[in-house]
Amino acid sequence: MTISVSSLQRLPKYLRVLKKLQENDVEYVSSTYIANELKLNSIQVRKDLAYVSSNDGKARIGFKVSELIDDIENFLDLNNIKDAIVVGAGSLGHALMNYKGFENNINIIMAFDNDHRKCDNKKVFHIDKLENLIKRMNIHIAIMTLPKENAQEVCDRLVKSGIRGIWNFSPVTLKVPETVKVRNEDLSSSLAVLLKQMNDK
């Protein structure tokens, strides 16, 4: 049974709700409660949870919160923190490097930039050292925050160096082999959707 991308995207949201319940010593939760918290359909929530957990929930009691947390974390492999790099040490790159919300998923160990003024020989390195450090540190995940003019060229270098997953904030569609997975974050498109939704009210 293959889980859809949309279902995968909802799992971390369920996890946030469940962990908040756990902090408040809540032992059981219903799919309806999770759905209401996230403004989703409870049937969809149950279908999503069925992908990751063999626990169907007890009638009139619901799912055991601690077990459901374990099931989702194991499914998403969140107990296996992975090292990652940022390519592009501008404002967005630095913001991502300092964001504490990644601590249970990835560990950003360094960044790269082609501007010598941004390189501090501690955590930000010149782009010339990209391939060597990726191979030496056995890195497989890269976060790209580059201008579109440089993105594909750097992407090709990342792939040749052994990167298998790219989280792309660059405003371009990257061309990669089938063995490399890319997740695109189009900030301008997200903003356009928000503005349209506001105007439609």
C-alpha cells in the first residue's frame, strides 16, 4: 500500500496535535478530534493513520496517543536524524540554518555560498569546497536557496557528489535523475494563493 504525497504532508500535522495532547497528559484521542483541530475530514484522518499504524482505535475511546506518536515517528523515520547542508547563505539560508523546528528531523551542519564575505570557516564554506565536503561528511540531503540563474548548475554538482534529496527554495524546476528526490517550495505561489483567498472573502 503506497501512501500519497498529500497524506505524507498531513502526518507531521497529526504529530504536532498528538504531542500537544501528550504534554497535557491526554492518553487517548479520536480521529474526529484530530480532524477538528486541523479542519480536516475525520474519514481522511482515519485513512491516513491506517497507512502508518495497525492500531484501529478503541470504540468510544479512540487511539492511544503514545502509540500513535511512535507509529508516525517510525513511519517518517524521525528517530534517525539526518545531516544536511544549505546551499545559499543569504537571508533565507541563514533563517533555515537557525530554525529550531528541524531538530527532530535534520541536522544542518554547514552551508555553502559563492560570496567570500559570507564564509566564516566555521559553518559557512565557499562553494568551491562543495563536492569535497559532501563526500567527506557523507551528506545526502541539500537545501537550496539560490537564484534561478545558478540553481541547475549547482544541482548537477550536488547530484554528482551523492546528494539524494533536495529541498528546493530556488524559483526554478530542477532536472534530476529519478534516483534523486526533489521537494519544491514555491514561496511566490504560496503568497499568491494567500492573497487570492483574502480577496475572495
